[in-house]
Amino acid sequence: MTTIEQAQAQVDQWIKTVGVRYFSELTNMAILTEEVGELARLMARTYGDQSFKGKEADDTIADELADVLWVLICIANQTRVNLTEAFARNLEKKSTRDASRHQDNSKLR
């Protein structure tokens, strides 16, 4: 299994050897938005009320999620964010802030 740190290193190595260089941060943000849109389209057709058309049914949620993760890692690398550390901080923040919030939410029952 690959850790988040290893994934960041693997993406960086691939970009520098195969991809030549990173796209600009703004371009990668636009690409991330595009990839999330592709995931949303697939989710709407798989779990929502829309139907598939043509080759669209060949796409998989796993592949679309991996595309989102790839571009997210690119942006993290470009902005020098260690995702392992950022995730740990975020989980701690959510655990502290939301310790009883969801259990006390009657809408979730």
C-alpha cells in the first residue's frame, strides 16, 4: 500500500520525468475542477436519476477518484503542502470541533 507521502513523491517523479514539468497552479486548479465534474457526472448516473449514454458507462468511479487525487497531489506538491501533515491537522481539528456535533444532530437519525 502506498502512503500519501509516497504518492506525493511518485507524482513528483512522474511529472519531472514523463510530464516534463507541472502545469501552472491555476491550470491545475482548473483541471481539478474538470476532474471533479467528471466524477460528479458519473455519480449522478450511477447513484442519481440520470442515465448513461454511449461509452460513458465504461468510466469507473475508482478511475475518476484517482484522477481527482492525482491533480490534488500535483497542487499540493506545487504549493509545498505535505498532505500527510495537513490531513493529520485537519483530522485533529474536526475531532475537536465536531466531537459531539454529529451525534447531537437530529437530522442524522
